[in-house]
Amino acid sequence: MMAEQKIQIDVARSIKEFQDALKYLQFNKKIYQIIFRGKSFDFDSYRNYGPDDDSSLIDWKASLRAGKLLVRKYIEEKDKKVVFVIDVSDSMVFGSGEKLKCEYAAEVALAFAYFVIGAGDKIGFVLFSNRVLSYSMPRGGLNQFSFFEQELTNPKIYSGPTNISTALKFVADTYEKLSAVVVLSDFLNVDKNILESLRYLSSKFETIALIIKDNRDLELGNVSGEFLIEDPISGEQLLINPKIAKKFYASYARKKERMITEIFRKNKVDYLKLLTSEPFAYKLAYFLRERARGV
């Protein structure tokens, strides 16, 4: 559990940087609609490409057949609902740099949520460790945003082992007619059960995964001497020499990462890896733009 103080996040800066990145990439309402197309966002027809359209929305195959530039029209989904599912377990309360993973994830989620609220749509959230610790049905407005921020900055909520499968099944069973589900976690502790729960969730809702990593999740770095590590779940301790363990640690980390990304691909879940040592705003904005291109 975290110390009795609020986690250190800069919400205003995170929102501004993300908005600046969206503006730089020339986001507009049409792109926004496609990003959160949802399972109920149905294809309507084609129309001619116009000077005010974004070129990323062109359907090149249909254009080639027709001999002219065409863009897809969709039946616009109104009252969009986006639910953020955030890992607040012990493994997220870690950081080898300026930001803990949970602090970084909170800034990403809040900037993203403000983007949705600002478009006049609704956000909900689920905060989980090995069980659901807090959740909210989708609502609009700044009061809902403030409630989300309040829950994410509550230090008492950050504790316990993680069970992503339980959280994903909870979302699929609890919510109806969502435009998208955004899952933020380090995805360090996953098992075979996540395949079934992720398949269940992604069959109901558009699902996006944001993988939050600290550099030490990927490699040990240049650490001298020996040190003691402890499994936060089992309590098992191990004395290791970093010089000897470094290669095996990096290999294991890559194997785990390949496993989870393969699970995402099999379930058609778009995903983005974010490092706490790097700014997220442009990467996230670019990822969302590419998501629109992939329609």
C-alpha cells in the first residue's frame, strides 16, 4: 500500500500536452468518431472524398475499384461511452525514474478521459488489483472527471496482487453498449485465463490496451553488487547478482511481452506500449490517429 499521501501527478500539464499533440496531428470530429466506433458503429455507405476530409479516412481499395477517391460513411453513434480499466495493484507502485507506473498511468488516463469528456461524451472507470476496488458507470461532465481524478489520487486504493482476468470479466458482465474499453496495466502478472476473459470482453466492446512499463520491467540496467528481491504475491525472496541475472532477466521480460502482445493480436485488441521515462502525449495521439487509419 502507498504512503498516506496523494500520488504525484500533474493533471493540467498532462491534459495540455495531449491536447497540443492532438492539435498538431489535426484531429477533428470525423477522426474522433472512428476512433471510438464501438461494436455498434456500423458502416453505412461510401461518399466522395472532399477537400475538408482527412486523407487518412480514404478507403483505397474501394477508391481503386471506383476510379475516384472515396471515404467510408458510418452511422454515427451518439452518446459515446468509454470505460477506463486501470490496474492499481502492487506492481504498479514502482518506479526507477521520476514517475511511478501508477502515477504515469493516472496522467495518461486522465488526459485521455478529458479528451472524451471535452467531446461531450461519457466516461466510466474500473480500478482493480486482484478484485474490483472502485468503479463508476459512464457519466458526462466535469463532476465525473473530478470523481475519476479523486479515485486515482487516493493512495489507499493502491494495494494487493493483480488479477486482470477478474477485472475484464467484471467489465463485460457489468456494462452495456460501450463505445470502447481502455485497459491500462503493466501486464506483468498474466496467466492463461486472460485469453478467455479478453476474448469475452473484446467480442462485446472495442478494446484498447495501454501497456505501462518502467525501464526496470524490461532490463536490470547497470546495477553493481548483490541485492535481494521479493515476489510481492508469494513473499519468496531471492539474492541475485545483476551481472549474472541481467541477460536472463531481459530474455524473460521479452518472452512475457511477446506472450501478451500475441494475445492482443489474436483478439484484435489495439495496443500501445508506453515507457514511464518518455512523454506519452504525442505517442498516444499518433496511436489513436493510426487506429483511425486502420478502419
